Amino acid sequence: MSEIQNKVVIITGASSGLGEATARRLAKNGAKLMLAARREDRLKTLVADIEKDGGIAKYQVTDVTDCAQVEALAKATHQAYERIDVLVNNAGLMPLSPLDETKVDEWEQMVDVNIKGVLYGIAAVLPIMRQQKSGHIVNLSSVAGHQVFSGGTVYCATKFAVKAISEGIRLESNGEIRATNISPGAVDTELTNTISHDETAKGVDRLYSIAIDADAIARAIAYAIEQPNDVDINEMIIRPTQQEM
């Protein structure tokens, strides 16, 4: 039997991309899912697909930039399944642009979703995990959380922050909470759709011509979750074979 069987997993940003792929893979491995995103129509369709295949899933419409909504997500999950084993902090935005464009609104969006959204998720589940004396927080960083690139300064900063937060969870875990930082490279998702700067978008399109399928990341997340409780996979960087940086 898989170590994922019957684990209660919250996935943010579950309506598409890495979140959707992770939901489908974990459901096949017997996880009990709570799926969170803003697009209710997509969540309904995904839950119906999972249930049709014999999986267990519920959803809660959630904006991760709203702390109260994230707290409500954790509460609903605990009420439905009586525990929370894993949080996959997946929701994220990548509206890249050079600093000279001073797209401050986009900078604030990235800080709100990519950093504060992650912290809100941690704050919502950590008390429950402490009470259980077990839990696992999986944060989606990026290769951009390891190396800064031109046009991605603010995005990189947010992903460096996610990496630091992941390490902080590990250091403060007292042997109870597992922490995994997943850093994808170019992956075929909707993430690039948020880029409003034309020149940057063209460069990203060239890079993403070699993008790998979202299920490649879902497999990595499943691998981290399925380890025994005394094994903590702390860090994974997953790129297309042809990606240099």
C-alpha cells in the first residue's frame, strides 16, 4: 500500500497546471484531497473527474491573498477529514518584467500570492499539525529561487523567499513537521500567461519551447509525500534536460 493512501492533502492553485496534475496523481494514489483555487468551475470539474475515477476530493474556493479565506480552507479540511497531513503551497504568479518598467502593481501581486499566500497557508495548518505531532508542508519555489535572471528580479526574490521559508520550517520543526522545497524549471502550465511585458514574454516563450509536462512535478511531489515519516525530502530542482539555467 502506498504511503500516500488516506493522507489528507490540501493543494492550493489546484484549478490548473501543477496543482491540477498533483491532484490527479495523488488521488490515484489514495489521498483524500481538499482542492483550493479561485475558479470554482474548474474545481468542480476536477473533483468530478477524480470521483469518477474512484478518488476522494472536495474543494473550497479560496484566494490565498486573503488570510481569512486560507484559515477557512484549513478549518473546512479538518472538519471534513479530521486531520491535515500535507499542505501543497502551489498557488503562484509570474508576471515578469524589467525593474525599469516599474510595474509596482505586479510586484505587489507577486509578493501577495507567492510569499504571503505561502505564509498564510503555513499559519493555517501549522497549529493542527502541531497538535497531531506530524505534518508535511510542500512549497513550490522555482529555479528562479536559486538564480536571479534579468527581467525576473522581483519574481526571483519571491521564490528565494519561498526557499528560505521552507528551510525555516525544517529548522523549527522539532522533528514533527516535514518540509519540502520543489523548484521547477520550464513547465507547461498557465504561469507564463501573466507576463504583460512583450519583450520578456517573447524570451520566455523561447525558453518554454522545451517545457516539460506538469505531471513531472506532480511525480516529484508524490515521491516526497510517500516517504516514511522519518524521511524528509528537503529540496528538489526539476528542469527539462535541455534547460541550462
